[in-house]
Amino acid sequence: MSTRVHLEMLIRYRLSKNPFSREAERSLASFQQILVREAADNVLDLAVSEALLGEGALLVVVAGDRGAGRTLRLKVVREKFEGREGTGIYISVRPDEREEFVFRMVEQSLDASRGLKQAIRRRILSLHLLRSKAVSELGTPTETAELILGSIKSNVPAFLLIDDFYNLFFETKLWRTYVMEMLRHIVSSVPEGVLTAIAVSKEVLDEIRAEQPAFYSRIHEKVELAPLDLERAMKLVAKRISAFRLEDMGDPLYPFTEEFIGEALRLSNGNPEELLRLLNTGMLLAYKAGKHRVDAEVSEALAEVFDVTDVTEKLPEEAKREARFILTNILDREFHIVTVARALEVPPSVEYGRLELLVDSGFLIKTGENRYRLHPRYAEKIGKVTRAILSIR
């Protein structure tokens, strides 16, 4: 979309920014402006309150599918701590970074330290200077954990928030165990007034339980984010739009109709990130059609592109999410298992079984070791999707 078209669309719908974009989200004064609460938020609120009062030292796991709102919850937790002068570490596990993850945690510990003993600061600095070496040369998981603990203990109330935890499951089990043991020691040793929260997919949580029972046993609370229903979907739309509304339009959902939101919710399977993507697409379709409302007519056009139930309805239930992703994102290109596994935040060992189910069902053909492609029988469907996506852009 050109800059001119983007600006004209915002002017028509009386918005200062596209409320469904990452850029707009980053400009918010508070992430709580766009949070649509559910039961999981009550558990997180209690954990934050206990830590701020110095009465708890919990490990909370926030579980849900990719796009369910886990990152938003971690950002809200950080806001609440910082609003009460709490400090800590907020870090994401990046793809393929291995030892760099530990170095970044240690660096953040050093940055956050208040009144940290000079000897501990020197140890952290020495670890930073040795970052070119392997972690195995720098100490055991317990020794590395103690460096981080030195900072956390000097900063109570404090938080340790870890996002994108699924990326650990694309590394070796040996490296994963090192990180898990380091974190287990931290969680077991922090004083009251420290909250540790980790965001994971449900599949990753199952893998942790099976592969890392010692770490899993340290989890105090597991909260799972639920798919959106229509009421919460409309609240999400209203909150997003309200944050960037130029003037009161008399309708908190404008330019969207309830009918459109309901159809977008169905197509998204209740996933907030997918819903935002469809809302963004619907708004652009309505603008290009010269419409002032994103209505049922637009939802019909959207369904023409993104409704793939006619293809997926007979596929195995546990692999339908993969099938939808392939049909609307990968299309007819050859792909490696890691492409889908990373996108859906599923450990490769689990994803392999799901993709093989799709091969057995005739949906995919295997083109090599861990490589797949959509079966040619779906060429017509893919052609229609491809043409529609190109026309929207």
C-alpha cells in the first residue's frame, strides 16, 4: 500500500494511525489501553500485586497459540512494575542465537542493577567481555544464574519476563537443558518480591513437561489464553480504534459493522493476531471500494480469500491449523518443516507428525527430507487466493 493510499484511508475513517499495525501499537502511552481482559489476567494481576508487596516469588507460564496475546500480557506486567518503581529483565529468545541469549540476560542484569556489589559487577562484566567463548567455558548453569541473581536480589520488587520461549526448541537438547537449569536455579533462589513469567505455546509447554520435569515442577501458575468470542472481539476492535480516533463518530466500532467483525472472527478462529490482520485487510478493501463502512459486503469478499474450510474440513483436526497457514501464507511454494514450525511456534518434533498426517491425507506431497509442497489438486484454490492477495496489496 502506498503512503498516499494509507493516509487517505486514515482520513476517510477518521483515524490518526492504523489501529491494527505494529507501528501504532508501539506509539501507545500504555499497553493496557488495548488489553481485552480475560480470566488469565486476574491470575497475572494477583501475581504482580504479591510481588510488589514483597509477598511472593512465583513462576507463571502464560500459554496460548501464536498471536493469542501472550506478549501483550508480559508488556502489561512490565508496565505495572515500572509504574511502582520496580525493575527487572524483559527478554525475548531470538532464533538461532544460542549463547547470545545468556549474554543478553547478563547484560540486562548489569543495566538494571542498583547498589550491586562491585565484585559481582566485575564478574558480570568479565562474562560480557568473554562473549566470544562458548557458555560451557564460562561456567555451569548455576554459576551463570548466580550472576543474574545478584542483580535481581538488589532490585526487589523485580521481574524476569521471557518471551518467544519456543525458539529454544529449535536448538539442541543440550543447550536447552543448560538454559532450563539456569532458569530453574534462578526461580528456586529468588527472594519474595520477584515475579518470573514465561510466554510459551501450548505445544512448547507440553514439551517442557515431558523433557524438563525439574523445571516444570517449579511452575506455580499456568494460565492459558482463550480464543476470542464475539463480545471480546468487539471490545478489542473498540479499544484499538478508540486509541487512535480523531473525533467521536457516535459508534465505537466505526468503520466496522458487527456483521463484519463476526465474520472476521470466524475466519480467524478467535485468534487476536489473525483477527487484527483481517480487520486491516477489510478496512483496505472497503477503502478501495469507495465505502465508508466495512460491512457484510466486504466480509463476503474477505471470505472469498481466507475461507478455506472447504479444503480443511476433512483433514485431521490436529493438523488443520497447519493446513490453514499453508493455504493462506505459503501457498504453492516448497517449504521446510522449520518454516511452519517457527511460524506456529510448534517444536519441530511435534510439527513433523502433523505434516506427515497432511501427507497421508493427500493435502501435501513430500519433496525431500523435511521438505513439503501443497498437492497440485489445490492449484485452483491457491490461484484464487494468490490473485486476491495481490489485488488487495
